[in-house]
Amino acid sequence: MKKAFIIMAILLLAFSLVVAQGEQADYTTGECALAVLAERGKAKALFDKAAVQEKIIAMKAVIKKAKDFNADTTELEALQADLEDAGDGLANLAGKPGYNAKVQEIKAIISQFREKAHAKAELEGNEAEVQEEIEDALDEAETDLNAEKDSAKAKAKEVLLGVFDLHVCIAKERMEKLSNAGIDVTGMDAKIQEMEALRDDYAAALEAWDREEIRRVSAEIRELWKEIMRNNWKAQAAKIVKNAENAKTKLQETIAKLQEEGVDTTQIEAALQRMNEKVQQAKEKLEEAETEEDAEQAEDLLDDAQEEVNSAREDAREKTKAVGKPKEREGKPEGVGGRPG
């Protein structure tokens, strides 16, 4: 049982980048296939089902031994039946929000069975015989249990490589969008290439089911993914900074023209100054950014800068309209009234 849970833990921890069980993907995917995320739930269910089967076999062994000692096994048999029903329901809930609740139900049934078995006076002092009965039953079922575990492993290998490919696809898609927007993606591209280079090592570790190697390569993958996303956040924010600086240039040109007309531009200049401060703060935040939250704080500052830009633009627009409005001539305008004398 312990080995089965260790193997299952590898599946859950080996590639923690994927969307969590029951959650919706938040990626803009385009050509990237998200179907593999649903398959991840199925792989987890296969591991859990194998673990449940081990528990059912152990329960049957305990019940058999309890009967040998003339103990009432009614409650124990009922709990065994409950576990079988709960285990059968895992496959239907794979990848769905109710899955974790079903796992908790299974754990509760196992815990109840253990408590009631320990409470049987007929079994007290006979623990060694009960344990031997359990081990014999598991040895007898070893071939079938191993077949279930091998099936789970095969699915895990398929899914984990699929998840790896999905992340590479998403990273490339985001990089292409940034590149098309005129943003330098050199750093991001280099990290994606490093990540792609790890695929063969990852596939080999999964094929051998080498837990230590899976952990090692997975740790490298996670770090590279963080770097790729950090490059992505910074590139997106750099695009916003670029837009803000373009707006700043245009506003400065407008201010110069208005000043030539003798218009008071104090408010526009103040808004522009506040915008410059926000953009500078955002740049500093981006330089230090280590997490997506840090990048989001920088984007919040850029949003504030955009509001200042909008305010300055509106003020400049109104003043430009006022400057361009024709002044009313003194006396009668031409073409109004009688002919000139």
C-alpha cells in the first residue's frame, strides 16, 4: 500500500505546473490541446483504484481471520462493501470537482474499518496472525495488483509527457504573440529551448520509472517554466511601458503646440509627470519581479499611468479645440446685410 501511494505522489508532484484537479484552465491556447489535462485525472484515478484494491484485499483477509476467531464481522463486511462501491465510483469522477470528496470518503471508510477491527476483542493478541493473513492475501493477488499498477504507470507516462508538450506549446504561443507585437523575446526563446532539451531526459526517467530522476528533471522543468513565465510577464508589461512612452511623446508634442498658442498647460504637464512617476515605479518593480504577483503589481502601476494618460489626453483635446475655434470678428461679418458701399 505504501509503495502505491509513493508512486501516486510522484504523479502528483512530478509536474506541478498543470492546472489543479477540478479547476478550469486559464490559458489562451489557440492551437495547444488541453485534452491532456482531463487525462491527468484519469491517470490519478488508476493509481487510486489500485490502492483501493489493495485495501479491499486486506479487509477481506481481516474479515476471514475474524471469522476464524468467531467474531461478528457484520459491520466490517458492510464497510468492505462501502469501500468497493466508493472505489468503483472513482473512474466516473476522474478529473471532476467531486473526485477529491470521493477520496476523502474512501479514507473515512478505511479509518472506520481499522477502528472497528482493532475494537474486536477476538482479534486482540492475535495481531501477528492477522498481519500474516493480509500479507498472504496480497502475495496471492500480486500479479493482478501489479497489472493495475503497470496500467496506471503507462497512463502516467503518456499524460506527463503530454503535459510537458502542452506547456511548451503554450509558451511558444505566448512568445509568438509578443514577437508579433514587436516585443523582444530573445530571453524567453532561450528558456523555451532549454526546456525542450529536457524532454528526452524526462521521457527516459518516466520510461524507467526512476523516482529520483523524475524528481530531478521535474525540478529543472519547473524552474525553467518559472523563468519562461517571468519573461512572459515582463515582456507583456514592457509592451504596456512602450505604449505609455509613445503616449508621452505625443502629449509632449501637443503641450509644445499649446504653449506656442499661449495656452496654460499646467494640468496636462502635472498629469504627464504623474504618469512618468508611475511608469518608472513599474519599471523598477519589473526589474525585481520574481513571481506573477510582482508582475501584476507592476501592471497595476501601469494601469494607474494609463489613467493619467487618459486624463491628460482629454484635457489636451479640450484645450486644442478651444485654440482652433475661430474668433468672432468685430462689427458685421462679411456677406451679412447690404452691399459694401
